[in-house]
Amino acid sequence: MHFLDQAKIFIRSGTGGQGAVSFRREKYVEYGGPDGGNGGKGGDIIFEAVSGLNTLIDFRYTQHFKARRGTGGMGRNRTGAGGEDLVIKVPVGTQVLSEDKEEVLADFTHAGQRITLLRGGDGGRGNLSYKTSTNRTPRQHGPGWPGAEMYVWLRLKLMADAGLVGLPNAGKSTFINQVTNTHAKVGDYPFTTLRPQLGVVQHKNREFVLADIPGLIEGAAEGAGIGDRFLGHIERCQVLIHLIDANGDDPLEAMRVVNGELTNYGAGLDEKPRLVALNKGDLLDDELMQHFSDEVLAAGAERVFPISAATGAGIEALFDALLEYLPRDTATEKPEGVDPNADSEPGVWSPV
């Protein structure tokens, strides 16, 4: 399945049906009168978050969404049928933005969430509703209110509890393959990861989602390399794992570059808790790994963990520390349809 995290679509709610102009014509009834019914309401445009989707690729091929219009009113004071609502299903984590991308119109954070973005137009009034004491046989009627229409952007931010960041070739793909069932591409050249990868980690009776994004290089905020467009997928993470290649040229420079790109991107990424993992420890001796750990700590890192993504050494201690930053129930540990951000208080009974 192709990965697509942005799409522009056109949406339009249904127009209301027009009111009817009708008069009673009944045998043996001396005086008739107006009996035209009102038109039906137009269909709404509704967005719904569903599980099982992690891409917006469907919106590349279908870009126009129009709800049905309401049916016109009829005689005998019969109201027209309302237009069918159009439900647009999007992945969990999708944001609906205005055409200029300046305003977030809707944000879907859990499965089952539904938001009516455009309401259908009301039906027009039939001539019966215009009857007054002085206007006994009205012939006017309402044409029905038009629906609303607009262009919107859909932007997907994957729902993950922890995120992997680092320079290209830091070993992020090897790491996520080691701890999850993800089969990310691994190679001895930069940018083997071209799109975000998600994996579910199970550690000490806990379960959480780990996101791997393409590597960052200096100047990514200005478009260098793949750029920073995929950083949006870790905005919702509770904690970040900064993977550094200890066998590289300069671990301190690698930390400085990634920290600078997170700061330039903004959105609070530079304020998230960060666990630094010195990777490829299987290629270096313990004394050298300890030396690099001390240097990284002196440079401002809060916590440093020597690991080896290839052998799995040190990962258990890293995940032990990571669990301290996760909520009591992660997104995968909550029942479907429950907001993962709405943590219940300890000791308070809850049906979920």
C-alpha cells in the first residue's frame, strides 16, 4: 500500500429540497386551501475516524465529495425526504485543515470519532406555511437553502506513543525490526527509510506503538534531504528516542544536528522527553562506549543508554526507562473508540 499523508479534497453538503405549491381538491369539501409540504434537508458532510487505515492514498483517486440534496415537498402537507449524509472515513490521527492550512477544523485522535464539518441546507417552505388570515391562498414557496462547500486539506499524523529520530544510517530501521514485527528496509546507505514506519512493542506486560521516521540531516527544515515533513508524525508521541551511531564520525555532532532540526521545526518537539541511545555498541568496546556516553551527558543529554540494535543488547534498559513516560493506558491498550489521551484517574472506577 502506498503511503500518503497529505491530500486536498473538495466537499459540498446537500442543498435543501424546495417547498411544494399545492391546494386541496377534495370532493364534498366546500373550501379547499393550501397543503404544500416543506422540502427535505440536504445531506451533511461527516468525517469519521476508523481503525485499520494508516494512509490517505484513497483521496488521491477520489477528490470530490458531494452529499445528496433533499427531496422537494409534496401535497397533503408531506415533507420531502432528507438527503443522505455523506460519511468520509479517515485514518485515526487525521487533521482537517482549511484551504490555506492556517486553521485546524477537526482533529481525529481515536477510532469512532465523528464530526459534522458541513451541514446540509434546510428545505424550503411549502405554501401551507405561508397561509395567514389575510393570505388564504398563497402561491409562494421556498426554493431550499443551498449547501456549503469548501476545499480542505487532510493531513495525517500517525498515532504513536514513542518516536525514533536520528541521522541517516543511525540504525533506526534495524532497531524497529529488532523490537517489533515491522519489516523495514535495511541498507548500508542513507535514506533507506522513505516513509514512516509503525510497530507495536511488547515489553514487561505493556504495549505501545513505536514510530520510525526518515533520517534528518542538517538543513532539513529548509528542505535538505527528505526535509522535515515527516516530523509531524511524531508530534503526538509522549517520548522520543534519539538514536546516535556511536561508530560514526562524531556522536556529539550528530546530537547537535538532530536537536537543531527539532528546534527549527517547532510544534513542541524540542520540549518532549528524549532518551539518547548510543547504537552499534557491538562494534566498539565497553570503555569507548562509556567515554561516548559521558561526552553526550556532558553535552546536555538527560539520559544515555548504550545499545546494539543488531544484537538487542541494552534495549531492555532503554524500554524500562521509556515506560516511565507513557500513560497508564497507551493507544493500543485502550478499547477501540476510547480517546487514548483521556486517561482515567487511578482508583476511580470506569466501565472501560
